[in-house]
Amino acid sequence: MTEYKLCVPCLLGLEGPIADELKRLDMTGVKAENGRVCFTGGASDIARANINLRVGERVLLELGSFTAMSFDELFERTKALPWESVIPSDGAFPVKGYSLNSKLFSVSDCQKIIKKAVVERLKSVYGIEWFAESGALYQIQFSIMKDQVSLCIDTSGEGLHKRGYRPAHNAAPLKETMAAAMVIFSRYRGRDDFCDPFCGSGTIPIEAALIALNRAPGLNRSFPAMNWGVIPRSVWAEARDEARDKEFHGSYHIIGADIDPHALRLAKENAQRAGVADLIHFETADATAFSRETERGVIVTNPPYGERIGEKDEAERLYRAFGQAWRQCPNWSLYLLSSHTEFERCFGAEADRKRKLYNGMIKCDLFMYYKNTIKGPAEEK
């Protein structure tokens, strides 16, 4: 069986959960690096990773990595790689990527040189002068960081956050992968009561339901690598069957609430498409009036940040009122994502722990409150 070097790029701060996911899938050589997690595996592992990963952005097959400080070096070292081991003579192989803090800073020039080098390599192997690129897609991705080049082929196509259940969304949505990461950080597994009082289009409660069910997020979507000749079609069916066999079947108490009825309509439609509508109770409610009794509950939420001019004061008032409401509800832990640098002061309590994350390009903290107690600054009058 051919073993490949594989990597899963991710937002900074999510390397740990992805490494844990890969280890639970029994992948070998799992190693977390800044912004990605590497591992080794065969064709079946490519299928299993794409179908099962909740937090990673995509699964890349790395053809090679090297140092390049000139365009000649980039061309020759790219040409030396065994592209024919994956790309057939009719394969489509467009090139895209980025360069940071490197001598080769022109992305468009790097694209052209890598494309030319791959063409020259495949011409010498297949004995043809022109490539129609009419077959399956083999998207080449390059990254150049501090003159270190990594050349990969994308097995996933659309990002893994594209589960297929959210064609419609409200403003400033949270990616499905980030929502899943927040639920994972909360250690919710279906036993506690669960609530998102700012649920918007429902992404967090939907991901919580998928986690409670242990349902693989990629079951109902396709991937370009399904059409690759080097990966047997059978491994995809086997990976889906394996994932279905691991699903749980239970009764869960998951609530998605929002003050906006339109957002809730979207949330219900998304939950229906995700196949979890019967597991989530959606309700119109004001988070600042949050009040529930439970023996053990967890709140995972992403309230408005107040990033736009004029919205910061409104966000602070919202944080303050929600903090007051939450402190009246014992037994609820809280995991809240915010970019506001003064969140704890506004909320009225220091977090037990903070984890730095990025919601898209916005630097945030996940504020974790394990117990419903005030540890720090008093409420402002």
C-alpha cells in the first residue's frame, strides 16, 4: 500500500483538536505544527480523514518540500518531484498558493513557474507535448514561508467546513469548523443540557448535535479525490460505512435561541438539511433574559463582537446584561467567543481560562467559565 505524507491546514489555535481527531482515527505520524497538522496514511486514510474531520480546513497530499531562494531553484526542485505518481496524463492541475516573508514574494510568478515545472515533468514521463487537462481535478497548492516551499495536491476541494447543510446564512457567520472546535473545547458529548443563546443560523447547535450523535460531518458531500485513479472508489464507501457504524442513537437536550425570528427560520432550515432538526429545540428568546434550571448544562456561543463603528457600546451593554443573567443560573458552564479586548470587564467575571483563536481574520479569545462563580472584577453599576 502506498503511504502518503498528508497535512491538514487550520486556523491558528485549532491544531490540538485536529491532532486529537486524527489520533482517534488511528492515523500514524501525527504531528501538530503552526497552522497545520501532518500525518501519514494510505488511500483509505485520505477518505477517512475527509469524511470524519470536524475542525480541519482540508486534507492535502504533500508531494514535497524544500528551500528555494530563486526562481531557478523553485523550477528545478518542483520538476524533480514525482507528480506522475498522482496526476494522470489527462488530469487537470491548476496551481494556487501564497508566499510570506520569502525572497520569492510574487505569487503570480510562483504560480507560473510551478505550473511550467509540473508540465515539463509530466511531458518527460508521458511523452506528450500538450495537456488537455480534461480529466479529474488535481488542485496544486503551494505555500512559501521564510523561503521554505511546500507543494501539495488538494484532496478535499471545497473546504471541509462546507458540510452541505448551510447554503443560506445570516450576517458574519461562524464557520462550521470553528463551531465544532468550540463545542469540542467545551467537552460536550451529549450528556449535558446544551444551549446557544445567540444561535443565529444555528451552526453551533447543529455541530453540537452532530458531535452528540458522533455523526461524521462529511458523510453527505463529495471530494475531488473520489475521482482519482490512485485512490480506489471502494475506500470511500468503506469509510462512509465505518462512520455510520460508529454513530450513537440517543435523546439529547439541545437548544438554539435567538432574538431574531428570521435567523431562527434559517437555523431550522439548516438543521433540517443536516438531519438533526428533531434533536434541536429552536426558540425566539432574548439572551439577556437567559434563565434555565438544570443539574448540568453547557453554553457555547458566539455573540456579536461590536467590530463596526458605533456597535462597540452596544456589544458591551449586551455582554454586561448577559453576564448578569448567566450568574443567576447555577450549574451552567460557559464557552464564549469574542474579539472584544475588555470582554471580562464588561461581562463582570474573569474567565477560568482563555484560548486564542481566529474567527476568519478576526483575532478572538474563547472565554471559558467552568463554574458559575465570579472570580474577578465586580459588576459595573
